[in-house]
Amino acid sequence: MAEYEKKVREILSQNGFAFHHHGKGDHDIWINGPLSIKVTVDGKIKSRHMANQIMKEAGIHYHF
């Protein structure tokens, strides 16, 4: 099963997001300061649907 977290983090970084802090469990909070958008990224994203949901919440037009 594919894991998407590395690619999700890479795409977030390319779109102006930066790691903000660790959340509960293995979740991390990423933030885009100028746009005031926060997204939660799981440490193990195994579903392309979840990866696509993170992209949607971040306002990034990218589909896995």
C-alpha cells in the first residue's frame, strides 16, 4: 500500500506551507502564514483520498 505523507509534505512546502508544531499522536500542523491556512498532516497517510483531502483543505489543486 502506498504511503503519501512524504509527497504531501513536499507539495505543501512548495506551496508556501511550513511545519508549525506537532499535534496529538503522529499528526503535524502545517501553516501558510500569508494565507492564514492551517492543515493537519497525519504521519502515515495510506489513502490517496486522505492525501487529496489535505490538498483540498490547503487550497492546492493537486490530485493523487
